[in-house]
Amino acid sequence: MSEFKPSPRRPSSPVAAIDALLAEPAGDPIRRAMWLDELDRRLRPLLPSPLAAHARLANYERGRLVFVVDAPVWRAKLRLLAPELLDAARSIGLAAVEFVVKTSLVSASPPPAAPRNTVTMSPAAKEALQAALASLRPGNPGSDGSE
């Protein structure tokens, strides 16, 4: 019987997979999505922190900068920042002339995780709870309801 010999090819890696995805012509939408994500990362820090969590750059095409927000109130607040965002887009080389804000029913970004509240118990409360639980166990005096 012949002995197994591993093939001389290199193991696949994430970089090789990304390179394959970006190959023409299939890579154009992926490349554009990556470019829009980078553009969003450059423009979002200009937004006030409560608004930044609810807004995301959706598109840029032919001078139109399009943002998506998750509620009408954020839409109104973002519209007030239109001149500053258009100026910022122009400063990074875009020929932005129009600003559009759309409202989506789906959140633009995942909500921040709620802080976990840990309930602590005082030693006296812990002792009282343990005594109450012990009184409910079968075989203890008074656990059957008769005294």
C-alpha cells in the first residue's frame, strides 16, 4: 500500500479568500461596500454621540450623500447637520452637493448592550432568606403549617 503524502499547495487563508472575492468582475460590489464602510467611518465621528448610534451612511452616488436613520427624530436631527457633513465629504475628495436622509424600520447599528445590574444582598437579608427557606423544607417544625 502506498504512503499518504500531503499535497504541496499552501493552506487556504482569509487573505486568499478575500483576494478571490475581489477579483473582477464579482469584486466590484464588495469593493464598493468596503469603500462605503470606510467613508462611513470617516463621516460618523462628526456626528454627536447619541445621533451617531442611530445613523449610518447608506450610499454616495453622483454627488448625493445618503444616510439612513432608525427613527424620524434622528432624521430631523441629522438634516440639521447637512451643511457640515457635505463640507466634510468635500474635504475628503467627494463632489457632494446633495444630502438625503432616509428612515428605516431596522436599526442602523446594533443597540449598545445594557449594563448588567448585580443585586447584592446584605448579610442580614441573606440570613433571613436562608432561615425562610429552611423553614419550608420538610421535616422542620412548622413546615407543615401546624405549630
